[in-house]
Amino acid sequence: MPLDVICPNCRGVFFETNDKDGFSPYVTGLRSTMVREYDPDKAANAAMINMKAEFLGVYDDILHQEDLVGEGIGPCPGCGGALSDDNWKFITRPQPQEADPLICEICDRGPFKTEQGKSSHMRQIHGG
């Protein structure tokens, strides 16, 4: 599963890591481009990341250029800074998962069988 890539300067999240080597699922221009599997033990490389789908077409010039490494990867669409930290690594985090609507947001109990069951739990346990 891809990881979010966090800009070390503005903390913006515009990119995600690649899961495997191969061709980009996104076509830039008229050519398909090679991508590389993200490896946290290697120096940051522009071929290891993809622009998140919601930002495609807005700013995807730097994607998949293997000669862009370390501090040369950027600029970040949010702040104009490099996308790797001082150690030439990407800062990553797991992507958020959609919340299960039948799990209590307060105590994580569930999943309840129905919305009524969750509502009953909320009234009895949390007073709401």
C-alpha cells in the first residue's frame, strides 16, 4: 500500500510512494514512464513517488525522473522546498483509512450490526 510523502518544510502531502517497479499508472505527456519501488533504506529518488490523484495535472513535472535525487527533488507544490529531508530521505506516513461508520469514534467499540446499535451504545455509554 502506498505511503503519503510529507514535505519536510510545509508538511504538505501532495505525493505518495510507489508499491513496485514498472510503468506509471499516470501518463505524463505522450510517454509512459518507469517508476521505482519505494525503498526507505535508499536515497530519495523522484522515480519512487507519484503525485496524489487529486493533484494530477496541477503539478506533475518532477515525476519519475531518476536523476532527481535527494535535495534535487522538488519543488514542493505547497512551499517550493525540496521533498526530501537533510538525509536525502522521504518523510512518510501510512495513508489514512476510511473510518468504519459502525465503530464508535470515542471508544473504538464495534463494529455494531446496525446504525441503531451504534446509536444505542452512544446513548448508554457516552450519554449522547
